[in-house]
Amino acid sequence: MIKTVAVVGAGALGLYYGGRMALAGLEVSFLARSDLAVLRADGIRLELAGEVFQARPARVAGEPGEIGPVDLVVIALKATANAELPRLLPPLLGPDTLVVNLQNGLGVDEAVAAVAGGPRTVGCLCFVGVNRLAPGRAVCQNEGYIELGAFAGAPEGCAEAVAEAFRAAGVRTRVAASLQAARWRKLVWNVPFNGLTVTEGGITADAVLHQPAREARVRALMREVQAAARAAGVEIEDTFLEQNVQITRSMAYRPSTLVDHLAGRPLEVEPIWGEPLRRARRLGVEVPELARLYRELALLAEAGRPREG
């Protein structure tokens, strides 16, 4: 049974899910950097369903050694920080520690498993509308749900054990039969809407669909993800694509990539667009719209990167 949790990263997802676990009575520690002083002084302020909740972490640390081994590690860092995993993860791991990865895209679970080990790694897809408003403060517009899947080689029941901790915190949770399938299915939404909200000038997800040309591009990107997934052995039904379009028509939401872009932070271009593009090409699938969007985002990411010298 999971009793102690270490949340690595204090962005929107880390604050939201770590805060909910703390409110549910789990012993939750946070590994933070820039928000360290605020979290220690004020804890976490969550706005959810019109109510405000104050959560107090058991510990807020700047280094993983200050926390030590726990039952569950929650990776709430952006994939752009994965080079830090070999330093951050090992001090948090005991013999039976499980690691759940909240990152988006493809190849991210492999990055975590390379450090933590595949048998203890669980991927997590977050279908939620949550934003970090300020250090230690997050607001949830749509609770949604999460979907967990065990990484290849993980023992049976691994994902279910993690699911119990999230359910105890009141989070709607599903366990997927295939982590790979779940990752591809989430890309159906993430590829077009995380990308086009940025390249179209910083608009909300619903606004992407306000122009016929943009909607046509959304649908083309979705079909390309569907085709690449099929070549990888994952079947995504046409009705799923249509559902993703329709639910977004009333979603005045700024996806995480747009939030990062507006804040001048690095963009997760490679796991969300680059890796799917490379896999599609290896599988012989033509994905011209995905290639175009990847180039546009890569140029924006490069333009926003501080220059050396």
C-alpha cells in the first residue's frame, strides 16, 4: 500500500495531483527549485470546482537526498528536464518504490525506465484542464481523469497499485491494457491542439476550430497520427477522432505547450511532435502535416532559446 509519495516538480500537474494526495492524508514530499521558499512557507493552494483548498506537504526539499526513499515517485517534470533524472531519481528509490510518469509524448517512459528500471515504471496520461497560476497555486477547470499503463516488463498489478493512490485522492483513474496504445491515442489531441494554439499566435484550444482552414488542418493531423499508430500496431477508431474535435469546440483552454511558450520556457517539441514523426517515417507512413507542424514549432523553440556567448 502506498503511504509516502515524492513529487518531482511543482508545475501545474505536480501541484494538482500532489496536493490532492496530501489532502487525502498521504505523506507527500515535494522536490522543487524556484518555488521552494513559497511551498515551504505557504504550502499549496488548489482551486477546484469553485472551492479553494490548502494543502501542506510533509516536506519540501531542494535535493532528493533530503527526502530519501518513498513508496511512490511522481514525475511531474517536463520532458525537457529529463537529463536531470539520473541525479534526481536514485535517492528516492527503495526496493519496492514505484515511479509514475506524468509526461506527454512518446519516448518519455523509456527515459524514466532507463534510470528507475522498467519493472517499477508506470506511464500516466492526464486528461485534465489545470494551470499553475503562481508558485504553489493551481486552478483546475476540468477534473477529467487519468489513464495509467505499466511499462514493458512491469509486473502484473503494478499500475493498479498506483491507481489506488490516485483514487484515494479522489482522482478518476483508469488502467490501460497497453501503455503504447494509450500514448498514441492521447497524441490525437495533443499533436494538433498543443501545437496549433502556439503556431496560430497564442489562441485557446476552442479558437483553433473557429476557422475552417484551421479545422481542416486539425483533422489532417489527427488522421496522420491515426495512420502512424496503425502502423505501430495501435488501432484508433474514426469516432475517437471526431469526439476529440467536438469536445474541444467549447474548451477555452490554454494547453501546456502554449503556457510554456508564453512564459518563455522550453517547449516539449521532441516527445510530442519529433518522436511521433520519426516513428512514422521508420514505419513508412507519410505524415506531411505533422512534419510541417514539427518544423514550425522547432523554429519557434529555437528562436526562444537563449543564445550562448
